[in-house]
Amino acid sequence: MRAMVTRVKGGAARAKGAVPRFFLYGEPPREADEGFLHVETIADRSQLYDWKIRPHAHRDLHQILLILKGGGEMRAESEAKPFRAPALLLVPATVVHAFAFERDTTGYVITLAERSLRDLARREPLFSTVFGSVQSVRLMDRYVQANELEETLRGLQREVVWDGPARSIAAEARLTIVLVAVVRAMFEHGVGGMSERGPRAALVARFRDAVESNFRSGWDVARYAKMLRVSSSRLRAACLDVTGKPPTRLVHDRLLLEAKRSLTYTNMTIAETAYDLGFSDPAYFSRFFSERVGESPAAFRRRTA
């Protein structure tokens, strides 16, 4: 199609029933400090909500969950992922997620700012692969033992709340140990992208950031390329090399992801969803969705209800 979407004149207002965005679950949104790091047990928050954490997202915070005992189900976007202890659950920022824990499940939740991860990834590029996608990784290999991680997390939790000398560097050291354990667990189980980032991957990462901020705008590839100060052909080559998809497809994928979120987690009508995503014609949105998903928005909503 010639134009990806048509923006509603004057800009579409956000429709009712949007997916909740929290800082930490149940807390109003705010921007994370550069070095933000938080550690709590699963029971600390889940017990307050009868062990059920409803669908929500965090704008710039990643989460690692260590499950030591029990299990449950993690829902990420429209996909359900059962898990059993011992396991690691990895939840990237902006992903809509929910948990249904078995009662008395034990473990820890680490929440860290995207900027903290970027700082550590400058020294160890493999850290940048940890939150490439939602993952559930069983801890049953010789590289990572749940009891070793538990000991590290107990120490990390102490450093986070303790106002002792050199606490910042001590907390960073323990967080680094955790991230090393996660990377090794992912490598052992063959999950995630374990290759180091090159210039093309860095360009694609910048493009994804731009798409995240502007996917409702109806921008074409040329405008994204201009924003990134590269040619359209260079952007296309980088996207094909790193993801196997052209840039237009990545923009469409982001639109479809948000559409699926709205249809699954909100009470917005299909027309409201279309306007919220920048489409001026709900019928055109329905065709756009149906051609790429293989079913209509209404059918998708019934199936995922």
C-alpha cells in the first residue's frame, strides 16, 4: 500500500480502556532514575493481589524473575507461557505482561532501568541480548544453579536498601553476576540472540526506538531514514540483514502488536482501536489487520478473550 496509515486530522486522542502502565505494579508511572534498581520477593507484591498480577506494562524498566519454588503462567502480549521452578523469566520494557502465580510461589523480582542495562552492555555486549524478547528459561544446567542465584539476589537486595559505603558499586557488581548467569542460561538453552551487536544492529536498534515513539504517526520509511540521518536504502539493508524484514514490515509489526494489545486487554471498540492507532478509516484498519494476521479484529478478539 502507498501509505502505511492515515493520521486522523488533528491527531487521534487516546481512547478509553488503555493497557495500564505502572512504574512498579500498582504504582503511578514516573521516569526511572538512571541507576534505578529494585529487588523484592515475589510474595511481597503478589500476596497483595491474591497471587495474580493483571496485564500491564513498564515504559523503561526491564524485569528478571527468579522462580525458586512453585510455578504458574506468564502472559506476554497474547501468548501464555507456563513456568515451573527453578526458572528465570525475562520481561523487556514496554511488553504487556501478566502473571498468575501458584499460591506460596517463592522467588525474586529484579527491576532495572533501561539506561542501567545500556551502561553495563557497553562493557559486555551480550547483556544487550537479555531483553530481546520475553523468555522463560529453566535452570537445570551446570552453568546456573538456583541456589547460587538466590544467594546473589539476597546480597543484591541488601545493597539496594542499605546505605553503606560503596553500596552503588557493590550493587552493580552483584547485578553483573546475575546478568552473567542469565546470559549463560540463555546460551545453554539456545534462546535469544547471542551474537554481538555491529553497526547495522545498532542502526536497527535506533530505528526500533524511533518506531516506538512514532508508529501512530503514519510516517513512511523515508521520513524515518531522514530522522536517523541515513539513506532509505541503507536502512532497508540493515533491517534485512539483522531481522530478515524490510523496515516497512517492522513498522507494520509494531502497529499490529499494539492493535492486538488493545483487542486483548482493553474494552476499546474496533473503531476506537483504529483511531487510536492513527487510522482515519476503521474499515481500512480491519483490512490491514486481516491481511497480515489472517483473521479479522473481531475474530482475533473472540479467540483471545
